[in-house]
Amino acid sequence: MKKLLILFAVFGILPVMYAIPTFQDTFANSSYIESTTAYRSGGKLYIGYPDIYYPSRAWYYKWGDIAYYNGNIYVTWADDRYNGVYTVFVQKLSASDGTTSWSTNFIVGEITNKTMFPTISVFDSSHIYVGFRRDADGHSYLYSAKIDDSGASPVLSLYERLDNTLADNVHYYPQKNESTVDAAGDFYVMTTWGYIGSGNYEDVYKADASLNGKWGNGFRTINKIFTIANDIAYMDGYLYTSGEHWMWSPSRDEGSYSQKVSTNDSTSRQWGDYNDADGRDSLSSYYRWKGLHNSVAVDTNNNVIYYCWADHRNGDEDVFINKLDTSGNLISWSPSV
């Protein structure tokens, strides 16, 4: 549901598909969950997507996320209000007017070890999942937490490491996370692993409702290196992912890719090494593209997938969208809108 809210609201077709309240004109203070000056340490407050210290590399990181459930919006972010240590927070807002529902922001991370790059997905009020990076003992781990919001106040019911042993290698560090849930309430996190000295990798992790890891050190949905995970959605027993990939040759071209993965723990790629979500014959058929930032959404009523990305094939940065069937074929909008 989160992915449908974010992507389709842009194109104005969401109200036809789902009865989600429209709130863009009724949020009196839509830019503020709280004061953006009261909790700054050293002038740093990370809410939302950009990395303010490396604006040209903001696509590597994601500092916040949002999910919709049952008339409410759950927002997560990281800031360093506690002595300069980045901490993950969650707040619940009314989807009708944007007012906060919890008297204080809920602390997911710790105030002694750095936690950041959060993603959030909601199955029901007692299964609100957050995935994030946790730095401790010189390592950067992938962690998950579960919040129970079914009572009078939210409770952190589980807090577990999600990667198996990968982050025991100090060269690996998760730097961008996306998530979704399936029909059984299992939680999936797609993360971009930075690897010191050898590019980036993306992997998907699965955890059950008790946050028991199911896929060990994760499943790589695209059989390539130098990949950046962008988005993930669930539909009818499969995950649909999107990301971007760049190559050393011929000119470090960048491409937008997609993949379909079974959730039945066989972790098999359904679309080969990858599928070109941007409609090109190969990932390197255009000169270098920048700012792909692609997104994926699913239409469960019609069993179609929508991919959205940006590129500069026409000289300027433009946004495109493609519509695919569950076999990865373009079923309309060719060339891309």
C-alpha cells in the first residue's frame, strides 16, 4: 500500500483504485512533524531523502520513509539530537489532517549506537516493521524492529539483526533500504550494501513476524555488481524490485532494472539476470544516465506493475513510467511515457 500511495498520487489515479483519503490540501503544517531546530546537534538533522553533505550522491542514501495503514500514516527518519548519535524515530499521523497521534516520537534506534537509513512497512497495527542500519563495534549491520500499535501506546516488541553474517566483514555497510510486507505478514528489506574497494551490491532479506531471518545473507535480485536498490513491492506471492546499475564500460552507463522474485524461499529470479524496466535493449545502449531514482508500484486488481524513473535521454532530466505484465513484458506505453 505504501508504494501505491507514493507513486500513484503523483499521477492522480490512486483514488480510482483505492479509497485512501486525500490530504494534500488539509495538512495545515505538512512540512513539520516537530520543530526542525530544537534537536539539531552540530547543525545536522536528517529527515527525508537527501544526504546534505554529499548532494551529488544523494541517490545512495535514504534517510526517511512513509507507510499508510488504516487511516494513518507512519513516518520514520533519523536525526542526531542525542549527543550527535544518529537515532531512528517513528511518528504516527492522521491521514485526514496530518496531526500527530503519539505524544512523543517513538524511538526505534538506540541512543548509544548509531542507527540510520530507516524504511517502514505496515501489515497491521501490531506488525509495524522498521528496517535500518545499526553501527556497533566497528561494524555496520542490517537490523529490523517491530512496533505494536494495537494498545494505548506503541511498544517496541522485537529488535533483531537481519543480515546473517555478512556485516561481520567490516568492508560491508548497508547504505540504502526499502521494504514491503507480504500477505502472510512477513517482512522484506531490500538493501544496498556498500563494499569498501569494490562497488555496491543489492540484496533482499526476509523475516517472519518474529523477525526470524529466512534468507541468510540475503538474495541478490540482479546478477550484477555496481547496483543500487531503489524500490520493492509485493503482489500474489512475488516481489517486484527496481534499482539502477552502472557499468565500467563502455562509458559507465547507468540503467534502470527490474526483477521478480518468488517469496516461497526458493529465491529464484523469474526474469533472468535482470529486466530492463526502462525499455532499453541493454543497460548500456544509451550514454550515461543520471538521477534514475526509480520506483515500483503494483496494481493487484489488474496484475500489472508500474515502473517510474528519471533519465536525460532528451538532454534534460525527465520522468518516465512503464507498465509491465507479471512476465515482465511491456503491455502499453511503448515508448515510455
